[in-house]
Amino acid sequence: MGGIEVAAGLRGAVHTLLKVLEPEQVRELRAAPGRLDAAELREWTYLPGSRPGLSTEGLDGAQREAVDAVLTAAHGALGAELALGAIEVERHRRALVGARGPDRYWLRLLGDPEGDGPWGWRMNGHHLAVHVLVAAGDIRVTPHFIGSEPARIADGPHAGRRLLGPEEDLARDLVTDLDRARRAEAVFSATPPDDILTRDDPFADPGVLPAGLSYGAMTGPQQQLLEHLVRRYFDRAPAAYAQARWSEVRARGLEALSFAWAGGTVPGEQHYYCVRSPDFLIEYDNTQDNGNHAHSVWRHLRHDWGIDLLRTHYTDQHTHG
């Protein structure tokens, strides 16, 4: 589906959600700022704790199904699997520590999905941060954060499940395939950082990431691994947007990509990696809880929060107002 079709599907899913919510819940769902580029709307976190908006704690079955439908409509097939999977893993984590009660995520509806102007939708909670903006038939989906605690489920009906397993394995296959000289350039520390380096910054600074090993310095098979890794993150998004971002990477030149790693290379050891480019960055860490607690984030340096679409909208509004 193209951007227009995705926007229409997302609009329909939000419309269904609004119909099953009570008036007070709708008031909690809608964000207060008049402009979608307000600074407070760029405040986010993937840590535990309350957020502004409508909490999922008090939703009934039909309402929660409608929320899941909105979450699904905002993603491609892989992204929906990961977003819903992060919620499932969080339920498992709570059960491990004996915590009872419903899921705790917060939703915000920005703007008017029935109107002609830009609008958006966000869902935030522990290990899940989804930010979607729609304008002029186009869509933006970053910052996009998925975490998994535990990274590998040890027991129960989902024993052995690794929500972010491919994200970890592709990167490990790449770093372990490097020869001594290339690995010396890619591995910047034997000790990984304790979290992603960009954390929950409103605007991600690629300058905080290590330079790493460039795509051009890799062998052909290593380049293919890096390409597969990048596309794995892009495929969280609806297909049309994911393909557009990959075409953007190819047009700029794959040589602009670089990859860096820190920590151990044996499965189960604590580790971190990142991918840098002039347009986007990717980070992954599995360092907490003795290497069984994973974080992953995709940031686009021009598209985060839909800033590019909003800038165009507000500029046009001012020009023609």
C-alpha cells in the first residue's frame, strides 16, 4: 500500500477506536497542544512510568481490540508483530515478578484525523514507543523504539522466544565475520554502554555514536549482512515508507553507511551496536540483566516527529494565510 492507503487505513482504525470510547476517555486521548510541532510533544521515554494521554489500564475488551487495530495499522507486518510482541513480553515480565493488573500504555491522538490538516497518533509505555504523523497523504513513523525484557523467554508457553532475535543475530553475524583489521575498526569498546547512546533525546544526535566500519570497507557478504540489518529496521514501517527509505539510502550511496559494535560477540554476552548514515541511525543494546534485556531504536534525522511534513504544512499555511 502507498502512503494514501496507509493513511486511510489508519484513519479508519482511529475512527473505530473513537466510537468505542466513552466521552471522558476521548478527552484523555486527545492531546492539548494546538500545533503538532509543540516541543512537549517531542518528550518521550521507553522507561516505566506514567505518560500523558489515555491509559490502557481501564479499557474493556472491545476498546483494547480497537487500540491493537490502530497499532497494527501504523506498521508493516513485521512492525505490528514487534509492537504487539513487546506488549506480550512485558506481560511475561510482570508475571515473573508477581505483578498483577492490566497493561500500562498511554495513547495520544494529535490533531483531527477527519480533517484535511496533519494529525498523528502515539503509543508509549515500558519498552514501546510508537510515533506516527500523517500529512498530505504521507506518513512518518519515527522515533520507533522496541524493547524486550527478557530478551529470551526461558520458560512457559513462549519458552525460547527472542522478540529481537534477528536484530541481534544479523549484527553478530556481521561482526564475527570481520577479519582482525576490520574488527579493530568496527569494535570501539570491549565494554558496551549500559543503554542506547541517544537515549530518549527529542532530536537524536548522530555525533554521539562511534564512527565504526564503513560499508565500503566491508567484503560483499558483510555488506549484504549490513543491508539486511538496515532493512529489518525499515520493515517495521508500512511497506511503501520502508521502500522509500531504502531507495533513499541507495540514492545517497550505500558507502555512507557504517557499523559499530561494543562488548562480547558470543551469544549471551552483553553487547551493543549501531548503524549510522547521514539520514538515519539505528541502535541496539542488550546489556542489562546480564545480557537478557534488549533495546532497539530507529531514528530518522529529518523525519522524526514528522517535522519535515509539519514544516511544509505550516510554511504553506503562513504563505497562503
